[in-house]
Amino acid sequence: MRTTHVTGGYDIEPPLPPESAAVTPYGPGVPEAPPYGCDLVLRYDESGSAARLVARRGETYGLLGQVRAAVARFPGHSFTGALHCADRTTGDGWQIAVAGRRVALLRF
């Protein structure tokens, strides 16, 4: 099985209030394996609001659909940033970029 090394993340504006972030599959205490959780996790700022969405760990797969689902789950919030991905076997690279609510896969 191939694995992907992932870095980067998405800033969330406005940040998700704690009560909204707590009932998502993206919380730090949610198991990683679907159907309960996924490979993405929220990071919280000093106020307790979720201000960033990042890969839970550096090795993962199937992120494009997970990023689309996360953006769709939070209407009224925009996401900015990219996950930088590299296949550990082939070295192929790509990004999953988000600007506002648009998700794009960029290969290089």
C-alpha cells in the first residue's frame, strides 16, 4: 500500500466556535478511522475556537474527498491554504488547495 506524506493546512475564517467544533468528526479526541473520524483534525486558538484544519498525521491517503466534506460541513466559513502531499513510493507531488470554499487538486 502506498502512503502519502502530508504537510500544511487551512486557516478558517471566522474560526469555528467551540460548540460547533465539538460535534464534528475533526476533533482531536475522535478516532481516526471512518465512520467516526478522518485524517483531518481541527487546531484551536487561545480562545478555544477552531482556527485551523490540518492533517492528523504526516502519513495518510484519500484526502481530497475528506477536504471537500470538511469545507461543505461548515457553511458560512471560508478556508485558505493547502495540504502539500508527496507519494512516499514514487515521489509524485500534489496540493489540495482551498480558497474561500473552492477546493482544487493541483498536480506537479
